[in-house]
Amino acid sequence: MKKIIFLLAIVLGAMSIVSCREQDTYADKLERERKAINAFIVKHKINVISEKQFESQGFKTDTTKKQYVQFKSTGVYMQLVEEGIGEKLKNGETATVLCRFDETNVAGDSLQLTNKSLIWNGIVDKMLVTKNSGTFTASFDKASSVMVRAYGSTSVPKGWLVPLPYIKLGRITSATDKLAHVRLLVPSAQGQTLASKNTYACFYDITYQRGV
């Protein structure tokens, strides 16, 4: 019952954003989303850096300065908190990747979904990721995914794949090991199905771990 109520809250939250705006054009919705993203950036004192600066810093972001790199091609903003342990995904390789995440609706700046809650009985979102010619594709395992249960699709948000060229995928074997950890500001075009349908951005805090 708690899971049903939780999922209903997600849907109602998204509907509240658009319920009185059904006559808005897509351009209107995009403009509203852009303003919400900008307001979120200002509120959280995010320091946006260019891809050129990101590269000059060795593909790192300074978390003490709240740096986020903006990728112009996708509109995604990323803070690389931890590069992670292990190895980066190789070209031609397919791997199981396990993710723990928090999803915040940017417009309301409120937690919308998380797989860290006890109501999901410890489910870790599992996705199968392939890298071919530098391009990443992925799908969720519907048997082990809160995202699938919430949004009814095995499609991985494109925004979740943006960090993959910059992180290592491994498993913790010692107390000093740290998993790849990123924070993402993801516009609707790169987001999950409901965000894409209703044109709203989401903020994610995600860890990535290589599965077995």
C-alpha cells in the first residue's frame, strides 16, 4: 500500500505542474522549464563551468566551489563528486551497472523518487549498459528497478548516461574504496518518461557500481 501511495504522489505531483497549463505550447513549457532550472541554479549557488574548463581541470569538478559542467549538446549539468574505482567501460563492452539515486523535481525543489527508501525493500536499480563507438546505450532490468516501477518504462534517462565517459565502474573491496558518484541537473529532453511528457527537469544524486 505504501508503494502505491508513493507512486500516486509522483503522478499527482507531475500533474499539478501541468494541470492548469494544458493550453500552453511546447515552447511555453520549455521556457518555464528553463526558468525553473535557472532558479534552481541560483538557489543552490551552483557554479556553472564550460566543457573547455572541465577538460582543462582533467575532467574534474571542484565540489568545494560547487562546480557543475554544462554539456551544451544535451543541456545536462554534471558535478563529478567521485570518479570511482575500477575501470571505465571499454568500447564494445556490455556491463551490468547498479545505481542508487535520489530524484528531485526541479520545479518544486522536492524529493520525488528514491530507491534508498525502505518501502522498496532494498531494490537497487540495475541497468545493462553497452558502449559502441563511444556511444552508450542502456536499459533497466524491469525485475530490479524502482524507475521502471514508478514510470513504467525500461528506458534509462539519457541524462544518466552522460557521466559514463568520465567515471570508473567497480565494486567496493576495502574501506577506502568509493563508488562513482555524480549529481545531475537533467532537462526533460534527457529525462525519464514522465518528465519528458510533462516537460519538467529533474535533479539526481546517483552512485554507479559495476554489477556481477
